[in-house]
Amino acid sequence: MRNRRFWADTFYLMILASTLGAILILGIFVAPVIFTNTTLSHFDNGIIMADIFDRFGYWLYVTLFVTVIYEGYEFKKFKRDNIMMTFSLTSIFSILMFNAVYTPKILQIQSFGKEATKSDEFTNIHIASELDFKILAFALLVMFIRRYYLITHPKN
């Protein structure tokens, strides 16, 4: 049983770390490279980036599912931690907002053409999605550090 626990903990930490890493790669490297590309128009670059984020949404759903299962199990076993509860719920909410609200709305507005992406609504949705992504990154970082601490310093 101890061996299974080790692998579950390791898998969960890997999911958190890889999702955080992907968010950082997308935000720090991918987006700036795409949006400084002068070959295509800014609108076309936005279409490419939106498609990347749309596909990344599938991985975010995997992260959400694993988080719900792992943290739900911890909660059920009375291994409750307020920090983990707070940031797990924050990450779940952020993932759902990003995948179910912001990305579909951005894709919908982009489908109306270049002029629609110059609207205040698009600007506000885009800014909100960026903020949501940053909140998600912070929540995942805190979750990783806290869960690693709880794993390596068990209360007996």
C-alpha cells in the first residue's frame, strides 16, 4: 500500500509541475514569439494563439480531474489542509473559467472577424483570461510546494 501511495503522490506532483511548466512556457515563450511574428497579421497570430490555448484546455481538464480525485481522497481520509483546500478550489475555478468561459468567448468573437477583436468586450475578456491564467499559475505553484511539504513532513 505504501508503494501505491508513493506513486500517487509522485504522479500528482508531476501533474501539478507539468501544468505549471506548460503555463509558464505558453506565457513566457510561446505568446511573445507568436505575437512578435511579422509574417502574419496580429489577428492571424491571435487565431494561432487561441487555437493553442483551446488545445491546452484538454490538458487543463486532465489537471482538474486529477486534482479533484487526489484532493477529494485526501479530504475523505481526513487529511485536510486549509491551504490545499483553498488553492485547489482556486485552481479548479480558474481552469473552469478559462476553459468554459474565456476561451470559448474569445474564439466566438474571433469568428466574427478582425474588427470584432478590436472591441472593448474582446479586450476585457482577453485581460480577464490573462489574469485568470496568472491566478492559476500561482495556485498551482502554491499547491505543488504545499503538497510536497505535506508529503515529506507527515503528521502521524
